[in-house]
Amino acid sequence: MNMEKNLNRHAPLADRMRPETLEEFVGQEHLVGKDQFLSRSIKADRITSMIFYGPPGTGKTTLAAIIANRTDMRFEKLSAVTSGVKDIRQVISLAEESLKMYEKRTILFVDEIHRFNKSQQDALLPFVERGVITLIGATTENPYFEVNKALLSRVMILELKSLKRKDLRQLIKRALTDKEKGLGRKKVSMTEAAVDYLIKTSEGDGRTILNSLEIGVLSTEANNEGIIEIDLNTIKKSIQIKTAKYDKDGDEHYNTVSAFIKSMRGSDPDATLYWLAKMINAGEDPKFIARRIIIAASEDVGIADSNALTVAISAFNAINVIGMPEGRIVLSQAALYIALAPKSNSAYMGIDKALKDVRDEETAEIPAHLRDAHYSGAEKLGSGLGYKYPHDFPNSEVEQDYLPYEYRDKKYYIKGDNDK
């Protein structure tokens, strides 16, 4: 027991401050607040298999530990990074034995469950289905991308959000005043500017904020009065360089791209530049960004301003020529052009409507007068007969059917308000 206390005292502050009860838990009110789903499930000891999905440092592992403490169930933990099928089978064997001999259920917590491959996930499936284990997974990646559908259908997905400013402020206050697990035995004075900066750069990550705070306190000498003074300059030196949350193969990638496209479509130049900057800063492939701009030029601007497509393609070609970092200016110009251009989705809507008919309806015959008549014998087949050459008529316009007979009343192109 003394050894455990010794080890705990030397653990990082974020581990020492890990809440042990729901009452101590900070944030995620939508899940653990009064009368919310998870708090009611824990109190009723009716835990179903679930996956906690959310950014780092938001309480996924902590919630699993709290559930284990509050429920009358065995608790087993695996890391998807270091565990294989053999480890899973060993845990399952113990869970089956516990259920058979003692009628005691088992919670299996799998950290970073998105790192399990298909065979590892399949190994869990029958035992989750039979209730041998109650699975609690934790992942920073969207489970709908990373977890197979069979397993997804047997678990609840609970999304955890980045901690709010008030939650992070509470964590700092608790860490500085807690004399048992925190830094309360030291005399620490922290300026409001330092607190605000630490919160702002934490990206809503509770673990980051506590570990940075600990570095600041432990690396600062006390003054003549025995007080450790943490100011803005001290805290800036105590945190790692801030990097935007962005994984080019993950959920944040798709969400950022989506925000960028929707901002251009919504004619918001400032939001367009913000999301563009986030992608550039994260090292996104500039050609990928340029391709999204080209698509938006046709899908969202279309014939309201056909020059938008020319600008977008020119930007793509320019990126190939000059590369980065100067390419950021080219991307900015093209994205702003799309954002500020008049909008029309008539080209996008029209082609999709036509494609639906082509794919879903019977193949229509091409009217005889529209068929090719440039070969020997075409006239005998009636091809081209009756075709009216538009340039033989005033303004090069003439009334004739161009759609198949059964489609003659169809309207695929609906003129947009901004179409030219």
C-alpha cells in the first residue's frame, strides 16, 4: 500500500488528479449531468457496451474507471496498441469463468480501440453479443470510420466534447489547492494572464493543461517569501508548441475540409480563410485543397460566374509551379474568389437529376432527327431526317424536340437567381 502511494506521488499531476467519482468529474454535462444518460446508467448499475469517442484529455479513461468503481463488476483493461487476439482471449476466458462461478459480470475497457484490426474486433463480437463482457472502448477517431459495423451495432456511441473554459479553470483551481493529490502543499501564485493563456492553448485537453501547469510550478524557484510565482512568460515556457488538432487521415481532417467548403458556399470570406489556414498549418497537401476549390467553383458558383472555374484551375496549376509556402497566397486568392462570387448550384443539381433518370429509368431511344447522318445509308434508316439546323433560323434558334419523346416535359436545368 505504501509502495502504491509512493508511486502515485511521483505520477504526473494529470494522473494523480484523476477523479474517482462522478461528483469529482469535470465537464461532459450532456452525459454525466443530473438525470443524463450515463449518470443514470451508472447509478442504476445498468451499464451497456459503449464506445467513448472524443479528443484527448476529455475524460474517456477516467469515466471507464469511475464506472468500474461504482458498479458491481470486474474490471479488465487492454490497450489496443500493445494487445493482440491472445490477450483478448485470455481476458474473455477469465470473464467466462467469473460469470459461471460467481455470476459476476466483467467490464473490458479497450483504450484506443480504433487501433484494433478487423480480426481483433471480430474476436470481441460474440462475447459482447452474449453478455460475457461489457465492452467500453475509448477512441479519438470517429468510430463510424474505424470500427466495423457488426461491433458498432452492438454498442452505444457516446461523444465527449473538448473541455470548456470553465471546466479547465476548475481543473487549474483544484490542482493548485488540493494538498493530497495536487500542488496545494506548495505556495503558488498564478496571474490571470497565465491562467487565460494556459486555457487558450490547451485545445480543451485537461491532461495537457495539468501537465503544463505542473512543469511550470516544478521548474520555477520560489521567491524570498517561499511563493512560486507563475506569470505569462513562465507558462509560455512550460507548454509545448501549440499545434492545431488535425489528422490527415482522421475525423478532424474531414470536419475541417467540410467547414472550409461550407464557408466558401456560404459566402463567408473570413471563415474561409480561417479553415484554409488551419489546413495549411497542419501540412495538408495544397493540391488536395486546390481540388476542393475547383469542385466548389462548379458545384456552388457554376454559371453564375463561369470565371470561378478558370480561377480555380489556374490556382491548381500555379501550386504545381511554385509550391509552398508561396502557394498559400494562390490558395487564398482562389478560395476568396469562390467565397465572394455569386452562387448557383444549377449545374450540380441539373446533372444529378439527369443522371438519376438515366440510371433508374428505361433507356430512351434517341429521336431520329438527332441521330448521326454522316455515314452512307443513314438516310435509308431515317437518321437525321427532319433535323432543323438552328443557324438557318433567326438568332440561331428554332423550336424542335431535343429530348426523347417520353422525356419531352422534363426540366433538368432550373435557372438559378444568379445564373447568367
